[in-house]
Amino acid sequence: MRRASRTASKVALLCAAVVAAAVLLLFAQTAAAGMICGRTVVLPGASKREVLAKCGPPSRRQSFDGKPLRGKVKSKGGSREVWVYDLGSRQLVRYLTFDRGRLRSIDFGGYGR
């Protein structure tokens, strides 16, 4: 009986470990694919308007060739541009690349200022 009990507890422990690993992997994939803004996540494919609503204005904007952009954000159309979210010295800087008004990629840089 003791052997069956030990086997059952080992199986239960293994199942719990597998479930925990799956949850962590799922969270890591979501974090890698998106950007967490408050209590929401922004994912590639989102519009500029959606990103502004969820994350607020970026720290700075630049055209894809590196030139700074000034003025209001146009929510529709436009060429490729990069929005930079510098969230402070304890977090990595986020670079959001937009193409024709849609979020195409989210990249991470070093720690912010």
C-alpha cells in the first residue's frame, strides 16, 4: 500500500510541475509577443489609436530612418515609424514599430533613464 501511495504522490507532483511549466511558458510567450500596459496587453496588429488608448503617448517618436517626429500622432496611415516607451531606469525600453498605422513589432533595448 505504501508503494502505491508513494507512486500516486509522485505522479501528482509530476503533473503539478508540468502544469506550472506550461503556464510559465504561455506567460513568457505572451510577454515576448506583446507589451503590457497597465492591465492590458498590446499585440502586433494593433492600430496606433489602440496603442495610444492602452499605453498612452510614447516617450518619443521617430521615422524608420531615425529622424525625430514632432506634433500629434496621426492615428491612420503614415509610413513606417518607431515609438519609444522609456519607462524608467528599472525597466527595459520598448521600441514599437508601426507600418501603415499598424503595430508590426515590439523590440526591447537596454534599461531606460
